[in-house]
Amino acid sequence: MIYTNSLTFAQNLDRQDPLSNFRQEFYLPQHEGKDLIYFNGNSLGLQPRKSRNYLEEEMLQWERLGVEGHFEGRNPWFDYHKCCKKALAEIVGASESEVTPMNSLTVNLHLLWVSFYQPQGRRNKILMEAQAFPSDQYVAESQAKFHGLDPEEVIVEIYPRPGEYTIQTEDILAKIDELGDELALVFLGGVNYYTGQFFELSRIAEAGHKVGAFVGFDLAHTVGNLPLALHNWQADFAAWCSYKYLNSGPGGIAGIFVHKKHLLRQDLPRFNGWWGYEEQTRFQMRKGFIPEPSVDAWQLSNVPIMLLAGHRAALDIFAEAGMHRLREKSVQLTGYLEYVIQEISLHTNFPMQIITPTDPEQRGCQLSLIIPNRGRDIFEFLQKAGIRLDWREPDVMRLAPAPLYNTFEEVYRLGERLEEGIRNYC
């Protein structure tokens, strides 16, 4: 598409947008009596209007039925999590038996690492991207220590080449091949939180398996952002949160994927809990764990219904919109944002650097922007102007136009304020 940095052009794109009605499904925070321009969905997505209704329905269920709500009512709590499986499976490219909502992201990562990080002898290395999200780093460090290993010795980080911000796939594959039979686990973020780079997960999984390692992904910045095909890509496991692009609320319930080939393995270690026990005989309270023959075997406790209600409200919107339609708009919307930033840089003769890959296949809707010297000042200026963005130390401003509720006109308005800020501060 050939873009134009004009209000008329942006408004025309909005009129042609087949997903424009979904904006009405969300509450938009206000700034001085107007809708805030919210490009911060990569930190916390906006609230779906139907979330309150879904929560109220379960509150009423609790009020009217008490404990019987586990087995009575429209959506009995005993298997309420199954209401989310179809939508989750479509979003991440899996079967319903391979996905389930549960716990929080880091809790789930630890549970999955129990199964898929099994250091033995020289095969003890963990391969990660440099500048992984802190939670991923802490999981890796503590899991290594749990096994009596030195994190400094077993965690191998892949860095960008000198002068670059993103990591070349070829360098990841080369490092996997180099580590060979020393490699126990490849673990990457699907999208790097800092640069916005989307990794080639399929090629990475194939390379990891070729040397005998397990491969898993943290999809916190990926799920609901990009179409995925975890089953076909042969990922061994993945985990994600739901409060970013999935709009399921602050601290919303997270989710996991375990590939079908592992679901019935008896040799795979796992921490077991009551809610992972075989569903049909769970209430017989027997000794000796019999796992549910699906990813639900990784569940520990009965699910938090109120969190699941908010999650279900958001997933219903995704099911209606469809990930592929959302992706089509996202490519256009992020492409327009990239174009507007580049135009402003030319108009003002002021250098700004987008460190996110320019290739749409290597990014989602996030652009990470570095404004030399005065980046933090410009960020604060935009915040005060009613544009909600995100700052990550030391020098990156993250902008994430979400296709469910952001518009092309908002991108144009951001550009206006960005140029104003540059002229004022730079």
C-alpha cells in the first residue's frame, strides 16, 4: 500500500476498515474529555465492554447457587475452562487438547520447565535470546540452580551482531548446531519485548529438535498479536499471559500449550495437582495420580472463575474477528505508523530509529523507537498530550497500535504530536 501522511487519507482507511466496529466493543480511557489514544496494548489491553456482564453472570451464579455452581447453571465451574479452549486453540494454532488457561505466566513457565528442562550429563545448556524479558531470565536462573547447576555456565545467550539490535535467525541456528548434544532446551520469547522482533519459531524448533533438545516459547508479546501454528511448528511447549493483546484484564489468567506428542508420555516429569487428575474419577479422592489425557494434566488447582469470565469475554471477540483478519489490519496499521514516523524524521531533519524489523513477517504490531538524547522528554510530552505509550530502559519508546481498537486516524494524530514534540524539544 502507498501511504500518505494526511488526515483525509487516514480517515479513508478507517472508513474502509472491515473491523472498525470492534472498537465499540471496548472502553476507551479518557483524557480531557476525549478518547485517549491508547498504543499500550502490549502492556495491558483495554477492557471489553462485555467483561462486566460475564463477571456479573458468575457473581450471580455464586449468589444463587453457592457451591452447586460447580455443576449447575449455564456454565458450570467444574469445566468452565473448556469454554476458552476453542478460541485459544485457533489463536495459537493447536488442538483443544493441547491448550488450556491456567495460573499466571511465570508459574506456568516453572511448571513446564519441570517437564522440559531435564539436564543430564553434558546435555545441560539453555539457549535464550539476550535481553529476554526479566521473568524469563529469572526462571532460567532459578531452574538451573534447582538442578544444582551454575546459571553462568549453562545459560547461553544469543546477541545481535555488532551495530544491530535484532538477532539474525542464522545466528540462532548456528548456535544451536554448535551446542549440539550439550543443548537441553531452546527457550525464546516469540516476540522480543524490547525490540519487537518476531522470531522464526518453526525453523528454530526444527533446529533444536535436530540436536535432541526440547524447544519452548514465551508468547506473552505474541499471542493475540500474530497468527501462530504451534502444533505444526512442533513446539514442545509454550506459555503466555492474557492481559496484553488478549485484553483479559490486569493479572488475567495465563495459558499453556503442550504438543500432543507429549500428552500421554509416562516418562515426562511433572508437578501434579488435583485439577490435573482424570476428570471422570477426580472426586473419588484416590491416592495415586491418574492424569487427564490432555494438557489439562498440567493443571494444579480448580480454576479462578472470575478471571476466566473476563478471559472468555475477550476471547469471544477474537473468535468473531478472526486472527487472520486482525493480522491483515495490523500489517497495514503498523506499516502506516512506520511510514508516519519516517516522514516526520524527514520533515524535521531529526534522526529517529525504529529498531523493530522493517519486514512485516518479522514483527507484530509493536514498533520500538529510539529518539536520540531527548527520547524520554518526547515520551513524557506525548503522555501529557493524551497518547498512552510505553517506555523501556534505557532508551526505547514502544508503540503498539492494536487492530481491535486502534485506528489509522489515531496513528496520524500521534504523528502530529510527535512532530510537535520534536520541534519543541529537539
